[in-house]
Amino acid sequence: MTILRWIMLTALLVAFLLLSVANWTPVPFRLPDGAVISIRLPLLLGLAFFAGWLPTWLYYLGAMASFKRKAAKAGRIADPLPGTSRLPSQAQPTIVPPAGA
């Protein structure tokens, strides 16, 4: 599965590089204060990608940290006292009488 991920990432990188070479033209970009700057199209696309990816990734990191903290707490609650076991020392077989007897 790891090799498939690397193949996909490489294909996306090559596609982005081809797009960058083909569209290396300045485009006007209006800032919130009204000023207009000229920025290269691949740079604008990269900035837009990271502006959308970064908050999602930070939210994911926070959710995973919360999940790990809750899972560790649940594991501590479910653990028996030290030195004890949840299983009986020797399990005895259950004798089931035959049906129809």
C-alpha cells in the first residue's frame, strides 16, 4: 500500500510541475485591502492548496490527540488491579448433556 501511495504522490507532483511550466504567467491578485499584486499562477495555486490543507491537518492532529488521550484513559479504567488477572487460573470444561436424554 505504501508503494501505491508513493506512485500517486509522484504522479500528482509531475502533474503539478507540468501545469507549472505550462502556466508560468503572472496573474493579478487582489488583496483584502484593495491592492492588486501580480503573482505567478503556480504559486497562487500552491498557496490556495496550503491555505485549505493546513487547517484541516491541524484539526486532524487535534482530533487524533484527543482520541489517543481518551483511549489511554479508557485503557486505564478497563485494566484490573496490578497482580490480578481477568481470566480464571484454570478453566473447567462445561459438560453439556446430550439432547433428548
